[in-house]
Amino acid sequence: MEKSIIKARGKNDLAAIMLTSIFMNGFETGGYQAALLYIAHTYYMSIGTQGVMASIELFATMIAPVIFGRLADKVGKKKVLMLFTLCRAVSGMVIIVAASKILFAIGIFWLGFATSIIQCVAIAGIDDAYPRTAHKKMGITTAMYAFGALTAPLIVGIVIKAVGSWKAFFAVDVIISLLLILSMLITSFAPREERKDIFEARGEVNAAKINVYGVVLLCLIMFIYVGVENGVGFFLNGFFRDCIGSERGYLALSIFWFAMIPSRILCGFLTSHRKIILTVAPAGAAVMLLALAGVTIEFPAFLTVFILGIFCGAVYPNVLTYAADFSGVWTATVIAAITVATGVGGTLATAAFGFLTEAFGYKGGFIILAMIIAIDVIFAVLVVKKKSKTGDQLYERMH
């Protein structure tokens, strides 16, 4: 193992594969959100049904880590990542040939199932391979997800105009997934940095143990945050069409994800200020959701969505830096637990938001989301008040 570490030290080939995998997860999420209106036309879905269909994928992301969450820690991350990347490619093929709503639902369920495991393993893989720089890499990691989600709606718009079918988007997903599998096959998953110094810096604490209380708080934060993020993402297009009178909702969705990129990258360089950022981010998101509910003109709506994206973008990377501190050696297990929480939040919020929109309209739905994400401020305060040698004190001692 030591020789493998020394041999691989300084190489970013593994990071590139992990980051591309995460990019593709964001790509799939943003593309599905942007294509939902067109998918609804193909299969004759109401707004409420759209919410249910969107939640099917999110439900899969919830149960996948429950079933396979610890698998990567036991049998190896390379095997698991390759297997579920292949599953993602196959599920994309099912979606492409789906002639009915039921077959599409099966395909999107397995797509969500696969991407959920990929997300857990890729993030844990970066944490394991680069333990000394994992905190800084988490900003880039989550930015790649946002970059994928930003790119996808633009691709959806292009393929709709070029070939007249949203299914071409999923064909792109399939091709890139297959190329990723080939890249994984020829790449070593050996650690790129020493982990010994990390454990020595932890001193009194047992680095192998999971900090359960801290992980639970992080799960609660992500449960709420991802629920709100998906509520915005899946229905922003419809909001622009019905409330703003604009057909450029797909552009607003790209702006939302675009704003997360600089936000998340900056978080990677501002980890020493993560206490403040993690607390302020959900509060700012709540304020901007209230503002969005009151906007009726396109340009101010674009600006509001951009600022909302900046605040939303800061939540995930800071949660992951605390997750790295609280996980001990069980990185994939902890990331799996957090992913389950995101799946539950996303499933419930997306399904509910479709029906809330039918009852209260898009504006009323956004007001409700604002009140929900404000609760995250409480959990964030509890996280940053947590006194742990595996938290900020460790970071300060190592940097």
C-alpha cells in the first residue's frame, strides 16, 4: 500500500474520473429537470403527475444507499463505481426506447438508483484518495455537479431544436457513461496522499469511529436543502411560463446551477470560514425564495434565481467537509447516509410540490419552500457549535 501511495502521489487522474462521474450526475439531474415539461407532453402528465414522476427518481436515490451503502467500503470502490456506471448507461437505454409512461418510470427509477451509488462512491473515493486536500477538493467536487446541471439544460434546448426529441439527451448520457467505464478500467484507485498524518493529527480521538450526532445533523440539513433545491429545479421552468410569461425557464434553470459553481469553488478555499457560511447560506436562500415569489418580470427573476443559486451552492460543500471530519474511516457509509437523507427530502418535497403548486400556485409553493429551508439554519448552528477534535480544530492544526 505504501508503495502504491508513493507511486501515485501528486497524480490527479483518479480525481478526474471521480469529478467527471459527479459532473455526469449533475448533468443527468439538470437535464431531467429541463426536459420534464417535454416528457410530460410525450406521456400526457398533469403538474401533479410530473411531481410524482420526478420523485420516482429521487425515491431511488433514497433507497439505493440503504441497500448498497456499505458495499464500497467492503468490496472496493472501483468495482462498485464501474458496476453502477454501467447500470446508469443501461437505464438510459431503457428511457430512450420507452414507449409508455410505465417503462419510462422504470428507466428513470434505475437511473436514480445508479447515480445515487455513484455519488456516494465518487465523493468517498476523493476523500480516501486525497485525505490531506479533501476539504479543498469538496468545493471543486460539488461545483462539478453544479456545472453538469448547468450544462444539461442547454444541451436539452439544443437537442430539442436539432432533433425534436428530448430522448437524444439521454443518448449523450449513455455514451459518456460507457467512456467513463473504460477510463475506470485502466486507472488505479490507490490513494494519492498519505493518510497517516491525518490520524496522528486527530490525537485523542479514535479516527475509525463515526460521529453519529454530527452525521445526523448533516443528514437533516441535506434532507431539507435537497428537497428545496429539487422543488426549485423541477418547477422553475413552469414558474417562468405561467407566472413570468416567459418560455426561457430552461435558461433560468441554467442560471440557477451556474451560480452554484463559483459559490462552491469559493467554499473550497474558504473552509476556515465554513461555520459562518453554513449558517448564512440557508438563511439567504430563504430570503431569495420569498423574493422570487414576488417577481413578475423576466430580468429581475433571472437575477433573483442567480443569487438564490449562490446561497444554495454554499450548503453542500460545507456539509461534505464536516462529513469528512465525522466519518472516521467509514467515508462511503457516511456519504451513503447523507445521500439517503437527500433522497428522502428530494422525494417528499418534489412529490408534494407538484400538488402544492396545483393548490397554491408556483408563488405559494416557493413561499412554503422558503419557510422550510429556514429550518436548516437551526441545524447548521448545532453543527458549528459541535465541539469535536475531528472538526475545525483538526483543520486548523493541519493547515
